[in-house]
Amino acid sequence: MNSPRYHWKSAEGEQVLQLVYVRGTECRPFLFGERNARLPIEIRGFFLATVPVTQALWRQVMGPGGT
């Protein structure tokens, strides 16, 4: 799977936000919790940024009204 990238220019030069794909449980539930109360959970795959996402970076990517 291709890693999505978001590019923009700033006063410091060209910036890149790269995301990596994290596989979920892929229809194989994970047992979560204490021994006597384990619950099967499934986690969908998701993308994760390769750097911490600050509020300033979030605003840059999502725009001023981004939610």
C-alpha cells in the first residue's frame, strides 16, 4: 500500500507529512482485558503520521476550520 504524503511550502522550504499504514486485526479478533473478562475486539487498519502532529501541523493540513 502506498504511503500518503501531504506537501506544502513554508518559509523554511518544502514540508512533507508522510503517513504509514498500520494493519488492523484483519478479521482475527484480539482478546483484550483481564483473564476472567477478556473481550474479543477487532481493529480496522489505519494511517499514522511518522512525526508528532502539532496543532499548527493539523491546521496546515486540515485548514483553519478543520475538524
